Amino acid sequence: MKREALAAGSLMLAVLAGAAAISAATDTPAGTTIYGCENVRHGLVRVIPAAGGCKRNERALQWNERGPQGEAGPAGPKGDPGPAGPQGDASVASIGSLAGSACTTFDGASGKVAVDVTATDLITLTCEATTAPPAGPSTLVLNEIDYDQPGADTGGFVEVKNIGSSAASLDGIAVVLVNGDDGAEYARKALTGTLAPGAYVTVDVDAQNGPDGVALFDTAAAKLLDALAYEGATASATIGGGTYPLVEGTILPATVADSNTEDGSLIRSPDGKDTNDAAADWVFSTTKTPGAANVFTP
Ligand SMILES: [Ca+2]
Ligand SMILES: [Ca+2]
Ligand SMILES: [Ca+2]
Ligand SMILES: [Ca+2]
């Protein structure tokens, strides 16, 4: 009988302990210890708020109510809206004003913004690559010549410029110096490589004092590209078996010539100007600019 009574007491303890645990789980902060007192005679258990409150006929008990963590609960309600953001840049007056703005395409090409608004107010901004204008022809001209220096003539040059809008191949192109007396070629300097639009190439050559001529000649096509007759007319030059006039338009007056007393050169002015009229295109300048844009200094 005593054994059964103990068993019943244990059952009661278990039930009461379960009730206490539920109560503690509700009222006690998670992770704290629950304290109780068991009546040694009846097996009754009471929960006390802290350790040390049991009577003489009670046995102190303690246990922790915290079990393994359960699954996460459902999401909570939506929070309050955040504070208003700073004011935006007001430089864009309208969506339409974005049209034509500079942009970069997905492929990395520079382009301009195109704006499209549909009937349903759907706005589409597209960066359209800027298509480069088709390249024009290359145009090589004689641009500057220094053939006379104060005293002995040395260190002369002929400058060639590409005034076209695309690169020019110089292969097969030559600067040809022509004697004014008989129109015969007396020197030739072959060019090679490529000349970018707007670029210059300088040939070191000491051309004769005039009346003489200089020609820019395409030897492959047997074609005169540009010419200058200075200090007199070189009306007919013999180059590569053909004959070519070296006077463009109005002959350059003999007073417009390189100098034996003043340092300088004959230049196209403004730089690169070629109207095929020598008197209008060429001047004497006391500023020499081999390989660079011409500068007119009287
Ligand atoms: Ca001289
Ligand atoms: Ca000179
Ligand atoms: Ca010309
Ligand atoms: Ca120059």
C-alpha cells in the first residue's frame, strides 16, 4: 500500500509540476529557474518566486522551464512608414527635356537619350548610339616651305598636312622639287606611313631659291595632288614622264618669297587653306612652324 501511495504521490507531483511549468512558462522570463517546495508528507508542490522560501516539512525543488527553441512564428504586422527623403534635383524640368542628353550605351558607345511616351503614358528612355558621320576623303596639301635662310641655305623643310576628314596613306606619295628653268625634277623625297586628319609631316630638304616649284605627287596614281611655284612661274613640270603645271590659280607674286635676310617661311594662311589660288593662299611669315599649325607673323 505504501508503495502505491508513493506512486500516486509521484503522479500528483508530475501533474502539479506540469501545471507549474506551464504557469512558469507564461509568467517567468525565458531562461530563468523555477523554484518550488514539495510537501514531504503529501507530495504537494507549490511554486515560489525565489529560492529559500520552503517550510520545514517541505523539500526545495528547482528546475528550468526552457525547452528547445520552437519554429519561427508568422511575420509581424507592417511597420510605420519611414521619414520623407531629401528633395530631388530640380534641374530636369520634364521627362521630354531629357531627350538629346549624352549617355553611354550598353556596349559602351557614346550616344544620346531618346524619349518615347506611349498613349498609356508608358515612358521609355533609350540611349541611341551616335553614329559617326561618314568619313570624307583625305586631302594632302603642301602647307609650309622654308627654302631660304639668312646667309647660307641649310636646314630647309617642306611641310605636308592632311586637311581632309579621314586618315591618309602616305605610301607612294612624294615631295618632288622642280627646277623652274627647265621644269625638270631635281630632288624627290618619298613619304611613308599614315597621316591622321589634321596632322602634319615634315620633310627635311633644301629646296632651291626660285623661280622654282614644289609638287606633292601620287606616284602610284601618277597624279599631282598639290603644287606651289615660287618666285616665278614653273608652268610645266616633268614628273615621272608626265607634265604638270605647278601654278595654282593666280601666280604667287615674286614679292611673296622666303627671305635671305629674315628668318621665316612661306605658309598657307590660315593654316591648311587651299583654294587652288597661290596668291590667295600663301604668305611669308617670320614664324616657322615645322610639324605644327601655321602662324602668320608679318
Ligand atoms: Ca639664303
Ligand atoms: Ca626661310
Ligand atoms: Ca592646291
Ligand atoms: Ca607649319
